[in-house]
Amino acid sequence: NRPTVSLVTQAYETGVKLTQTAMADLEKQFHRLPGLEKWFVEITPQAA
């Protein structure tokens, strides 16, 4: 099973931050490597 990859061509705004609730929802999909939690994040995709 291969991931779907797409090129992002639009520019993102700087300084935009997620709410704590929105970030908590995303964190449920993250798997962090112990000792490198801040830098190593594997994201589990949501089921279609």
C-alpha cells in the first residue's frame, strides 16, 4: 500500500497557529520517536 503524494503549489501564511484543541486532534495521529519527540514525527493517515 503506497501513500498518495501531491505537490503543494500555494504559499502558506506565516504566523498561523492551531488552537490547542485542533493540535490535540492531530496529535492522535502522530507517533513520536522517544528521545527525538520534537523532531521525529510519523503521521498515521486517516482511513478514507
